[in-house]
Amino acid sequence: MLINQLAHLSRVSTRALRHYDRLALLSSRRLDNGYRDFDECAVEEVRRIRLLLDIGLNLQAVAQVLPCFTPDGELTSCPTARERLRGQIHEVDSSIAQLQQLRGLLAGTLNNLVDG
């Protein structure tokens, strides 16, 4: 299928699909006219990529975790997936702690406002 068809079916921009293809996250072949040709399974591949991006992994981590999917689209508990997901949880926990600290500072500042 052509990139426009894949973009429509996966609801991802052609620009993003080209980027994923350049990073070898998607596999395509070039037609004689230079157009990218994607297999039907590319829709599922894009779904996996988007899932991993949606949970906060960067594209480098996505590339490392993609091989952990089974052919039917389930993420297995391979060591790479576990390591990357634990790392992402740590980053989220760190962000939450920073936001809680910021909230405390904001609340303290609000409580200390002087009517003027």
C-alpha cells in the first residue's frame, strides 16, 4: 500500500510515517517510481509504534522494544521491554515529584499573598 493509504488507515501523518521508515521502525520497499510500498501488516506496526510513543518512550526506546511484540501484537515480557518500561515509570515518578514540589511552592506563594 502507498503511504497515503497507510496514513489514512493508521491515522498517522505521512511525515511521521516517512520518519519511522527512515529510522527502520517500519519496513517498506521502493517501487520503480520511487514511492514507498508498505505491506498490509504496516498498519499493525504503526499501532505498536504509537502505543509505545503514547506511553512516553522515545523513538530510540521504541526501536529497542518493537522486537518484543509477538506476531499477533502482544507485548511480551522480554528483558528489554521490562527495562525500558521500568525506566519510564521512574521518569514519570520523578516528574510527579517535581510537580508536587512546584505545587507546594505555588500554594505557599498563594497563601502568602498580601492584599494590596
